[in-house]
Amino acid sequence: MKVLNLQCSHQHSFEGWFASEDDFQTQLSRGLVECPMCADKSVQKLPSAPRLNLGAHQSPELPGKNSQASPSRVGAEENAASRNLPAVAGMPAGASRAEQAAFLQALRHVVTNTEDVGSRFADEARRMHYGEQEARSIRGQTSVREAVELMEEGIDVMPLPLPAAIKETLQ
């Protein structure tokens, strides 16, 4: 199994697991590899170093030098690096990896706990609002015009960006 670090043209980084380098290249050329955040198929492999498990062996420290960065500096560097991430659909620019993960978790919760009514969203929302059917949590698609009409009728609606891979397990 080959684990590759990948990145789409929108700078979203993710892992891909492939049987071999040839398997990755074949899937990439057939357009089967896409970003789990934005479904971009313009994906490139990032350079990565193999992880070497050297056991308990540690390199000797130089006298008077501390080889480890201070925790506050490491945290600041990680925070600065994560603040340079591109915006995920619906996320403000500069969202950290933790904020993106929380956002995706919230979206998965919505997907898991709502019924997808597809293009019937406006009709279903009206039926529930006017008591023609039992209220339940739904999601679906509607036009901007229909959404505005629903809001004018006093029906609460909220646009929700759902990345294509939200229903799948992300690695």
C-alpha cells in the first residue's frame, strides 16, 4: 500500500492510498482522483519523505543547546501555517485545520440527521410549515428565487455548502 500526500489546485491537502505508483497514475489519468473538499480533479502529488522507524535511538544533543523548539514557538508556527490554508466552501478565509475539521464534522452531522428530499425541498418545506405533513429535518436543493419566497412566507431556510465527498469517510 502506498500512501501519497496530494493537493488540489485550490491548495487543499489530503492523503490518497494506492496499491502502487502505477495505480495512482492510472487513476489520475482516468480522472478518478479528486479532492474530498471541493471535488477538484486537478490533483498533484506532493513530495514527501519516508518515515523511518529508528526505535528508541535518539541523536545526541549538542552541549548547551536544546534540540527541541519550545512548545509555545511550535504552537505559534503550526497556527501560522494553518492560518494560510485556503477557504473551504462556506468557511472564512484563514480557517485553521481544526476549524475545517469541525466544519466537516458539523456537515456530516447534518447529512446523517436529515432526510435528503432533493429538488422537492421547497414543496416539502411548505407542506411542513402549513401543517400538511409532520415536521422533520430535511435538506435538498432549491433555486435562490424559491429560497427567497420561502423566507418571505416565514419558512426558515439556510444555504449549506456540501463538499462532494462529505458522505464518505475521509482519510
